[in-house]
Amino acid sequence: MKSDQVELHWGRQSVAPTADSTRIEALTLAYLHGMAYPVLLVETPEATLLWANEAAEDFLVDGGALVRSGNRIAAADRSLQPGFNAFLSRGDTDGCWLMASADAASAVLVRKAALDGDEGQGAIMLVVYGPDHRARFMEPDVSPLYGLTPTEGRILQLLCSGQPAERITRSSGTSIETTRTHIRRIYAKMGVNCREELLFAVQQFRVP
């Protein structure tokens, strides 16, 4: 769909019409088109597809949790359709729904942002996060924030990726005692007592 067929809004406010409005809209759609996540612009309450980025087109074709049915978006698992309809028609401006069937491996998170309208009617943006979405998060180097050394920073990244101390030891070629010393120092500098607290401290700086 051509970009001039979609009127974009930020929050509940329309973009003020200016000479640059067309360029702003084109740049916005270009950004959304290149996102790694499926992004769909949908008209509710009928779930009519207005626009989809490249990742969304692939997602709909590959038989994921959502499929295209004519010009509408529907749940691939028909038993989830009532829940999907309820999620779309809710009057909240922003929300997230776990779309899960009996096959947990196919579960996806669907995020909704209302662009215009109210009470479950109007244009909304859907962003779909698949089972592998965590691997796509970007994390800045938080070493300067906590005063970590380069070695501690590398170990922190491995800890956040789920690596146990033994595997970190093998990959770094040091002793397990040295690795555990580094981990204790990281915990002390970050003011945490366990890996769960460490992950909680770091995840606030992650962006999709």
C-alpha cells in the first residue's frame, strides 16, 4: 500500500500538516519497513490490513501465528481467534497479548498501539515478537556505568546470555576460580547478589 494511504498519528495527536509531512511519513514508513520484527498497520474492528513491512509479509506467508485471510488478519489457530478479536477491540491505547496455543514453541507476543480512533475502532499498529525475539535485543555496554573492567564487561555479556561459569571458563581459557572471582566483583560493583538481580539490572537498558 502506498504511504499516502495511511495517515500517521503520534499517540493521540495527529502530525501537524506541514510541507515536510509527506517526507516525515515516508521516512517513518521506511524505518518501519526495515525493522526485523513483523509490523502491521490494521484497521479495527475488522482487522483489515492497511500495510505490512517486509518481515510481516514473510511472517504471514510462512504460516506463523497470524495469517492473511483475504484482506484481513486472523489467528492461524482458529481457537485463538476470539482472544485475538478481544485483544484488538479493547479500548486501551497500548497493550500486549501472549498468543499461545497447545504448541508452546509457536507462541508469540503481539504488541498493540492505537494510532487513531477509540473504543476498539480505528487504525492500530501490531508488532509481533516470536520465540527468538530475545536474541534480537540490543544491549549497550554498561561497563562504564558500573565501573567494570573490559574483562568483567565481557563476562557480564556472557552471563546475560545465559552462559554458566564453567562454560565461561572454557571459552576464556582461565581457571574456574578466576572466573568466579570476576563474577563476584561484577556482583559487588553492580550491587546485586545473584544472576536474577543482575539480569534485572541490565534488562532496563535493552532495546529491540
